[in-house]
Amino acid sequence: MSPTPLVAVVLGRPDAAAAIDSAWDAGEAITVLDPDAPAGLLDATLARLRPTHVLDRDGRRPWPAGTPVADDVRAVVLTSGTTGGPKAVELTEAGLTAVGQGCNAALGVEGADCWLVCLPLHHVAGLAILARARAGGQRVVVHDRFDLPAVAASPRKEATTLVSLVPTALGRLLDAGAPLHEYRRIVVGGAPLPAALRARAEVARAPVVDAYGLSETGGGFVLDGQPIPGADVRLGPDNEIRVRGPF
């Protein structure tokens, strides 16, 4: 396979989303870094990931000693380090497409739907939304941060119908009495969804879907306890979760 440029995107969320789309259109791979991280941490992460280019507020430039990735790789993400130190994970174009199509099918996503991105794009949960939208051709609205009033008003003001949240954000929105019933689907992941929180969401008529996934799978591959199309999921010894599929 021929090498593919790996572009480190160090921009705020709206600009980063546009840069990711452009890179993917060009057949390039991206790795998204937190633009608010301390300079020392950014330098250490760049040294570890060795991108071929960096795209930040100063523009795009080659990165010294950068290493291209394989032809089919489209993203490199850092894991959250749940079971150890963060690992760099390569996600392929076929894998991102498969998990996007599988999630869209399981959620009943339609062509007229619109995703709201209010999660960080340097985490797989935020990046996965872009992959889902790309796989299904949906419009995307990207907020520069999680702003409670903006997320609450987005269905009315921006015609968004789908959103991904973490449990803490869902709880804050419920505490504020946000009209979450105006979304068609609210995908909640990144941490376990407490039963009491889900019960509160159901009382508020918030259409919550509990997602389970990994950085290595490009995001959620189990929704409300059911594997998405294309995911082969089994329980191994000691209830170890085993998954395989194109992603």
C-alpha cells in the first residue's frame, strides 16, 4: 500500500471539522489534538504520533521526521487510557464507513436528519459523529464547546435532530429542564449511563440511546444492548466482551 499523509489538526471544533472533511476528501489521514492543551503536552504528543503535517492557527506546514500511514488509514486517535496509558489507534476508511453505516441503520437515521457535534473532536466520540454523517450524507452543525443553552435550543434554532452526549451533559440538560424531546435521537456514551439518569430522561421524553464502544472500534458498536449491523459481539471467559467486524 502507498503511504498516506497524516495531518495533525490543532484547531477549534468548527474549524477542525471542516479541516477533517477536507483531508478525508483528499484521501488523507487526520489526528485531532486538543488546541487548548499545554504547549509541552502538544509537543510531546506530536513527537509520539509523528504526523507528516500540522494544521493549526498558523496554517499547514510539514512536520519534521513525520511518518506517513498506510493507504487505507483515515484517522489516528488516542485512547482514553482506561486500562493503562493512552494508545494510538489507527482507524481505516472501510472501518469508519462500516461503523457509521451500522450506527445509522440501528438509529434509523434519515437523509434529512442533522447531527449536532458538541463533543471534543480529539476524542473518538466526537470524531465518530463526523464519520456517521459522512457515511449517511447528513448535515452537521458543530459547536465550539458544550454550551447548555445552545444545545437545548439547537433543534429549534439550527434544525438539528441528532446529538451525542456524555452522561454528565445529559444530567445537566435535564436539571435545566431543556426540551430534549425535540431531538429524534440522543446517543449517550463515553461512560456508563446510570439507570436513574435514564429513567429521568424517559420521564422528560428524551429519546436516549445508550451506546457502548471503544476507540479501537471507531465509537459505539452496541446501542441499547444490541450490536449494530456488521458487529459480531460475544461474551468470552469472565464476561470479557469480544467484538469483530470491518471496523
